[in-house]
Amino acid sequence: MPLLTEGSDKNEWVEPDEVPRPFVAYGMEMIKIGVIELAAHRHIKGQIMFVQRGALSCEVEGGLWIVPPRSAIWIPGGALHAIRVTGVLAGYDAFMDPAVTTQLPQTCCAISVTPLLRELLARAASLPLLYDENPSNARLWGLVLDELAVAPIEHLHLPMPVDPRLRRIVDQIIASPADHRTIHLWAARSGLSERTLGRLISRETGLSFGRWQRQLGVMLAVKWLAGGASIQNVAADLGYESVPSFMNMFKKTLGTSPGRYMSERHPRPS
């Protein structure tokens, strides 16, 4: 099985676009404590990254996605994207020729991975890179495509602005999510009027300033909880004065409590 780890020899990596097959899959296992970043890049093939343990964040043109356990991110071929992993990560990474992905979304999205899709990706990753193009392997990849086409979309997406003035503010908020200063204070600090800042973020993200901040908080919470942080620590790191107020915000956004959300995503003992 092709296996990607943080300690792998670079010579073991084969650029998926150079593999003469319409599909190629890898197992992923990154257990180093720290941060792993892949700078902005693109592939001709579309990419599906499934997270079985840990979490990753992926910024694709115009948006930021958080991918917790039992979820995956679909990145269409040609999309410029950067990936960041903090802590442990395990899962599968598959690449598909654009000619065979016409039924899949044309834009980036996070999806919920069913047990069947998980097992199909595991089976695909067990094949050698230059697998036999026989009917059995063709059926396997056909089932992967079928499952991806009907996979539920998850709402772990944060629109990201491109206006440089707004992006500077957004980057500061992401770096210090516990800083809950008002839009009036952010505008004053940036030399903008409150009205101009509100109009900019609405135009570029489709969200109000407050809704954008709340969505960022939920996404960071999911990422930190998936990395093993406690609910109490996450609430404090996001600047909430109490755990119940954080839990209320989380439940309003994702429809369930933080504890239940994460318990449903961690693999159960066999």
C-alpha cells in the first residue's frame, strides 16, 4: 500500500498526476506532534482526503474547510489549495482523473463518509500504484465514485475574503480567536468605517461580521476537539466566559452538542 507519513523519504512519493492510471490512492499516517503544512499547490486530478483520526484544515480559493474524523474534503482538479495538519492524522488520500469525475461537485466541499465509502477507500489504497486495469478494480473505483456522488455535504466551510484590507483583519482574528472586539473596533483599528467593513465582509463572504466570527469559532472548535482538547479548554481558547455559552453556540450551529458531535466521529472499538 502506498503510505504517506511525515517521516517518509521524499523519493517514495510519486506525484499522482504522473501515475498512468485514472485513479490512485494512498494511505496517510502522520503521528508527529507538531504542525505539518503543505504550501499552496494544485493537481490535475481531483482529490478526496478522508480523515479517520485527527483533523486537517484546507484553504482552497475563496474558502477554508475543517475536516474532522469520518469526514473528507473533495478538491476538484486544478483547484489551488493549501493543507495544514496539527498533531496526529490518519486516513486515505485518493486522486481521480477529471474525465471520470464529471458527476462529482465542481467546487470544493466537505462530505460525510459512510462506512462503505471508508472501506472502499481502504481497499483502493491497498492496491499498488500501477494496479491491473481489470474489471474487478474498475468496479471498485466505480463504487467509490458512486458513493462520493451521493455523500452528504457537511457545513464546515468558512468563506475567505480576497480584499487585502479585509484579509489582514481576518488573519488577525484567526490568529487570536479569543479576541471578541466589535466590528466598530476592528474598523477603527484598520482605518475603515464600520459601514465599509460590514459591506466588505458581506460582499466577499455572504455573511455578516458576527456570523463569520461564529462560524470560525465552530470550525476551530471541531478541529481542536478532534485533536484531543477538552470542551473546557476549547471554550476558554475561543474567549467564552462559560462552557454553557460555548456549547449553546456550537449546538445552534451544528445541531448537536460538542461531546456528542465528536463521540459520533471517533471509531468504536471492534
